[in-house]
Amino acid sequence: MARVNDAVKKTVRPEIPRKTVYRLSVYLRCLQRLKGNAIRTVSSEALAKAAGVKPTQLRKDLTYFGQFGTRGLGYDVEELATMISDLLGTNSLQPVILVGVGNLGSALLSYRGFEKEGFEIIAAFDLVPKDKRNRPRPVFSMEKLPGFVQERAVRMAILTVPAIVAQEVTNQLVEAGITGILNFAPLVLQVPEEVVVNNVNLAIELENLSYFIQS
Amino acid sequence: MARVNDAVKKTVRPEIPRKTVYRLSVYLRCLQRLKGNAIRTVSSEALAKAAGVKPTQLRKDLTYFGQFGTRGLGYDVEELATMISDLLGTNSLQPVILVGVGNLGSALLSYRGFEKEGFEIIAAFDLVPKDKRNRPRPVFSMEKLPGFVQERAVRMAILTVPAIVAQEVTNQLVEAGITGILNFAPLVLQVPEEVVVNNVNLAIELENLSYFIQS
DNA sequence: AATTGTGAATTGATTCACAGCT
DNA sequence: AGCTGTGAATCAATTCACAATT
């Protein structure tokens, strides 16, 4: 069976490793801290140490996107922070919706930690209408979702529904135009390839710890 | 510069990739679902599909720990689930404490999703005493922590304190005998090497999505 | 003198290909 | 015949080593 298109090779995109993009976020946090301390310049060594990686890894990560340092001197904190922020698309506040207002969902709704990182949960959706007391955001019924997403041009959703309905809700989200899903349901979501899913599973994180602390 | 101990090779431990251990948790979830559906036997192909990986990866992952299948037949669902659960140390309910009862901390405290996965948050700690209403668990002041951890032989902690105090609190945890930390604070914790830290950072997950959904 | 940027080397993870059981 | 288990091959990520630059 001859491989007809061995030479075709996906397409030209530089293909940045996902881990590199994660680390970019970590670097950004460190840079923000430095900026807060009025530090203007940082070497790859110092920044890498703060981020918990090796200096060469930091430099290699950055070269995927260009050259940002000055040899003999290091990186300009402000400038590097801006460039990473631009890259990640977090310079402007991004609207996010949350779907599934159960225990964890409510929890995340009242957690304001996202805002200073460039994200705002602008609305939540659930099958069953929720008690309005103590809710910092509107909770709409699911039928309102498609219209809302379109109107407000929302692209990202936090999914905190029970596993049994997660795939179905995901289909609705995709249908509505959501292209990024932060999934807390413990299952593997099937999505078209233009949609990105990041999974967070706290039980799995605990299990993982559990394994590594044994003996 | 001759490499004197090229032959020495760390030590004998099989050195399981961390990603393999994560996937073990995913396999376990899938097996539990199968078990719920009264399915007794599964092929690497079917299980891998459910877990969102390639069959060879599943098989390779398992071989780190031994041989569990029957050629021509597949794996016994029950048996494989038990062996993974044993391996992860989640067959017996594990006590976990939570430190930092702010927004996210309270959220996780009221989230009961851990229990059916083998973990129980048996107590929470905070610097400032908390309103007791609506709290499903006791919230103790930090001074009580060392005694509690020792008495109840707790080894794992969920850390949801503000970043500014996270390192200091971590030191206290390590001092008290905690060896596994699930860290939600957005910084890199310094710990002795026998202590394992898993980081969960929701803002970073959103940022990462944000990057990948661009254009 | 200090520090970046980067090909080359190395290390690690995944996938292939098939031998070995049942 | 079907499916696992695994060494070898491939692919990807990290680290090294050093040339280039300020």
C-alpha cells in the first residue's frame, strides 16, 4: 500500500506544541508579578527560574514566535508581557458563558478569579431555572443559548453539566457557534476538529497525586 | 570530558510517564461506565476509543504494570478496573483536607463530586474563621492543621489560598506531613522532592483555549 | 562580559509491525 | 481468527553547546 501523499504534510502552520502555549501563560504570570515590582528587564535565567523551567526551554518556547530579547541584556518585561498577551488573545476582555449551574457550576460562577486574567463569565445557562438569590450573574434557560451566543459573539464556554448530558449539550454549543470548551465533565467529548476542548478533571488530578505519593 | 557514569542510569524504578498515569484514570472512568452497563469484557480497541486514545497506546500504558489481557479475547472489565484502582490507590476512601476557604475553596467544599471517585474532603482550614451556615464541613483555623493532619494521617491537600500566601502555607503543609498538593494558586510552589504538586489553573486553561480558537 | 537564539544531540513518548497466545 | 504484548521505528520535546550580538 503505497503512501500516496507522504509529501503533502498537513499544511505550513508552524505547529506550536500545546505545552509551549501553556508555558506562555505561566511566563505571563511571572512577568506580571515582575512588572508589579517595577522590574523592567529580566534574563531568561531569572524568568525561567520563576516559572519553574530551564532557561533554554524558555528561550526555545519564545523562538516559536520570534525574537524578543536583547543579547547581553535579557528581555524587556513590559514588552514581553504585551507580546505574550497579544499572542494568547487576552489583551481584550473575552466573554465566556457557563453551562450547567449545579454545584461546581455555581461555585465557578461566584469565583471572580478569571476577570483579572482577561475573561468574564457574562451569563450562565441551565435546563432548570435557578433560584436567583445570591447569583451574581443571570442564569438563562438553554433555549436562550443560541441567540445569546450569536448576539454577543461568544466563542468560549465552560461546561459544568453532568456527564450523562455533556455530549448532547456540547453538540448544542458547537451548533450555536462556540469554538472553545473548558470541559469539567468526566468524559471525552466528540467535537468537530475546528472546536478545541480543554479538560479539567479534579478527581483525576487527585488520583494522579494519590499514585505519586504512594510509598 | 569523559562521561564517567554513563552506565549508572538513575536507579532501577520502571519510571512510568506521568501522562500514562493520567490516562490510567481515564481508562478507569471508561471501565466503570462499561461495568455499569454490565459489559464484562472489552478489547483494547473499544476501550481506547472510549478513552480517546489509540489502541496501541492503551496496551503500551498497561504493559508498564504487567499483563492483564487475554489474547484473542480482550480485557476483563472488572479485573482491569480493580487493578487500575489498586494502582492509583483509590480503592479505599482517601482523606483530603482543603486549605483556603475563599471563593473557590468554598465552591470546592460544597462540590461533592470527589466522593464517588474515592476522595473525601474531611476538613477545611483557613486563617480567618468562617461563617458556619451552609457549610457542609468544619472549617478550622490554621493552628489546628498540624495536629489534625497527624492524627488523621492525611497525606493530600487541596490548596485554594491567595497566591501571596501560597508558598508560606505550602511550607506549613509540608511541615505537617502532607505529601501531595493539588494547587489552585497561580504560582510555582517550591517543595522538597518527596512532595508532589499538581497544578490546576483555570485562567490558564481559558487562556490556552483562547490561543487555539484564534482564527 | 553577559545573555540571547538556535542547530544538533539527546531524551522521551507514541505508533508500527508483527510474533505469540488463546 | 482475533487480539494482546512488545521490540523497533518514528515522531516530538527538551536540553546542550556554542556562535552571534549588545
